[in-house]
Amino acid sequence: MARLVEHLPHYQDSAILILLKGHLLVEELLRAYIERKVPNPSAIKHEQLLFAKCLMFCRALTSPKVRSWGFDAAKKLNDVRNEVAHELESTELKEKLEAFVVLVEQHSKGSVFPPPERGEARLYMAITDLYNELSRVLRAKES
């Protein structure tokens, strides 16, 4: 959580900056989990293990008994990030961003999200709640 607080931009920064930094922080969390779970983490070449593959490995390394909305939300976060990174004039960016935030809002317990007109603050809260959820899931016991 300290890394998130240290590196996630303020909610008054641009949505794109919050999105990109949040994506990196979630990716870092996924990579750390993989490194803890595999017997020989030095064999992993990080530049070949992109976010989508990290997410897939984390799902595979997590007990099916551990239920979470976090993996689906992380996929939506990656979809939004890919839209920003690969489309100069995206017609789907707002819809994908909203789909990510709404998914987190629907599943996140105990958080009070700002109103829709405070887009950057909603995105900040969604990334924070996703990070918390994945942290919880990736620390969960396998029983």
C-alpha cells in the first residue's frame, strides 16, 4: 500500500496520468506475486511478460477457492491503458474507462465513490480499491 500512496498521482492530476501510473503499480503487484509463487523467478524475463500475461499467471497461481472481482477489474484497467497507448484518437476510451470504474464501484465494499462529474477522483478511488483487492487476494491462504 505504501508504494501506491507514494507513486499514484493526486486525484486532481490528469486522468491519463492516474491511469498510467495506476496500471504500472498494479502490474508491479502482479509481478511481485509471480516472483513469490514460482520456484525459479530468475528464469522470468520481465520484458516478455506483459500485463495480460502477468494477470493470467496470477489467476493460474491463485487457488480457485479464492473468489475476487479484482482479476476482471484488472483486465478492464489493462483494456483502458491499451486504448490510451495504442489509439491516437480513441472513440472508445471514455466507455472503457467508465466500464472499469463502474465494475470497481459495484464490487468494492466500504468505499464511497465521488459523483460521476469528478472523473479523476473516481478513477483514483477505483485504482486504489482495485490495488487493495488484489493485495488481499494475492495474500490469501490457499485453504
